[in-house]
Amino acid sequence: MDRYDEGAHPRRAAATPDDHPLPSADASDGSDASDGPPPSADGPPVGASDVPDHAPAGITALSLRYQIAAALALAVVAVGALVHLGMVFLHVAPSNTLTKQHGRAVDDWIYPEFEQNWKLFAPNPLQQNIDVQVRVDLRTGEGGVRTTGWYDLSALDGADIRHNPLPSHTQQNELRRAWDFYSSSHDNANRPSGLRGELSESYLRRIVARRVDRLSAEVREGTVERVQLRSSTTNVQPPSWSAEKVSDAPVYRVLPWWTLSRNDVGTGADA
């Protein structure tokens, strides 16, 4: 071997007959696993499938039909999100031409699931606990009437919500909103102000009628003659580090007695 052959790229020596022996007759049937095309010095073996270095990912990896379906689904989600944001914006925005013309559609979209209010962040947020309570007149076996004690309907809702990761809208807001509706449409003497007052009274009475059976076994098995509601309002006590002093005595607002009728769902079939 001369000096040229010892460089960075030495010449390959000529093959000799001993380097590549001829296949024997025993291997002519192709059973030898080593038979096959020799590997190429510049790449993968001859006949190997061509695999792209970067396979498609995401939606591009799907067939055309599924790509179209995924694109349509994303478009529907995007349009729905834009519509929802627009409705919320119109709901909280000051009165304008759009809200005057399409206010009913905006309210139908927002209420009751997406209601927005500022009571938590207002300068004077709610600082009172309001419990709605009820008592009933039961008809006795002797033909008389016995009045039960007060049952706390708000506490029953609170028990259903507590430790429940997904409480229903009914458990959270039905009774509370009904009482707010009644209070805002009646004066201090419990006189209704127009048709809204009569509607709020009917709505609240129906809610109570549907919940009477949950009060106790005595009420559930007896015959309800009348029901009476009251609210118990208690101030939330300030923190220990505050010098503010507020009364912790409850303030009651007692409503008149209501007679349940057949139209009131839940009870009152015998009234």
C-alpha cells in the first residue's frame, strides 16, 4: 500500500475470491436467512419502505372527511363563544339601540344560568342572611286545626347544597329569587303592587306547596289547611379585628296565611 492509499480516503482493496465465496448448493433453495439484497453503503437496505422524517400531526393526520367535520365543529364552538360574549356584553352594557330592540332576546339568553350582578363588588354588598321559614295548619282527626312550629326552608336548601359539587339551580336560587321577587313587588304591609305582586305571590305559594311534604312526617301524612311564611333577617357579624358593632338579633317579616288550592302543585288536594 503506497502513501496515497494511507490518506483520508484510502482506496478500497480489490476483492479476492476468498472475500465473497460462492453460495453452496445447499443454500440454493433460499432457506438461508442471510440471503437478500446487500445493504447499500449510502442509505437503508434496498427495498425498504420510504418513511417521512416528520409524520403529519393533529387535524392534518385525519382523512379529508374527518378534517371537514373537525373544522365545522371548531367553527360552531367559535361562533357560540362569540355569541355568548356578545350577549353578556349587551346585558351588562348601558341601555342602547340594540338592547332596546333586542332586550327580550338578550334576557332569554342570559337568565337564569348566566345572570350578572354587582352585589359582590358593590360599595355596599349584601351583609345579611335571609332565611325563608314556613309553618302550616294541620287538620286533626277530631276536626280541629293544629299549628306547627316554624320550618326553615332555606336551611333545607343549604343542606342539599352543602358537600354537593354540582348543586342544581333550583336548590341554589329558586326560593331565594322567589322571595326577592315577592319583597320587591309588595309594600311593608304585604300589599301587592300591580300584576307583578299578584304573580310573585302565586309563584311563591306554589314553591312552598311543592316543598311542604319535605318538612316532617307529621306534615307529610296530615292534611294541610293553610301555610304561612316569614323571613328571618340576621346581620353578618364583622370580623374580630373590626371595631364595627352590629346587632345579631333576627328581624322577622311575617306574611298572611295562604290557603292552598288544587292548582298548587304538591299538596292541597283536600283544601
